[in-house]
Amino acid sequence: MSAPPTERRLARGQHREELDASVLKLGEVFGHVDAAMTMSEAALIVNAIRERRGQSTMGSRPGEMGVVGGGSGDGLNNKQQQQQQRGNEPPTTEAMRKTLEYLDVFVKFRTEAATRHVESLLSRAQGLHPFERAQLGTLCPEEAEEAKTLIPSLGPKVDDDDLQILLDEVNEMRRFA
């Protein structure tokens, strides 16, 4: 059973468009997107931007992604606090801190190599919409039935056996990455 469609609120006088991810009605903004990102891919981009700006990245080891947390409750580790106190690093905004915490919770692949490999696996899957690929890479369901429950638009377009093979490959990367 899918959730009821959501109506998008528009300015007065404009028509309302029903949004329903179960049939890939994602709205004007996302309806024509050729690519969508997993949480792991988003974390790679956030890390790259933070590195370019000279800020600490989310991971503690080279090539690894993880939250910037040191147990102090403010989302910054001791090294980052010292850098900010010395003026070497711009302060982390509340929005960035929350983004980093969110990514740390939902990132499934913590290395760039694993993230890229999973993206490659998912992009080779025939007939999947970019939204569906991103959801598979973010949610990492174990079984085809679970995937079709979480992503209803998969139901009619992909065979359970083919989907299970893809999920097994993705989850294999998750176990060893």
C-alpha cells in the first residue's frame, strides 16, 4: 500500500501538481533529473567542498567518511575546536553541523572507492530511474521484496531475481567496505 500523493503548494492562482514517488511523479524540479545522489555520494561532495575550503572533513582516516564528532555535544572534535580557536578554520554553521550528523547516520558506504563502485553497479542496472538507483544505494535493502516495498515504482519494471542479484552485489560492497 502506497502513501497518498502529496500536493505541492504553489502561489495563489497556480494549479496544484500531485506528487507521488510510487509512480515517479516527482514534480517539475526532479521530474527531468538525469541523476540523483545517494547519501554516500552527497557525503563525498560535502567532504570535497570542506577540503577545498580548508575545513576538516567528516572522516578521521584518509578516504573515509564519518561524522565530525568528538563527544563534546557541539558536533566538532577537539582538533576542529582547536583549529577554530586558532582561526585556521571557519566556524561550522548549525546547518552544516546538522547536515554532517545526518550524513553520518545514513551514509552506507564510508569510502570513496566503495561509493563509486556501488554507483557504477547501480548505473548499469537497466530500466531504473535515477531516483530509484539513488534510493537503492541509500536504503540498501537486503531482499527484492523489501526493495519493492520501500520503492514501489520498482514493482512492475524489474524482475525479482535480477533485482536480488543487484542487491546482493550492493550489500556485498557494504559488508567489505
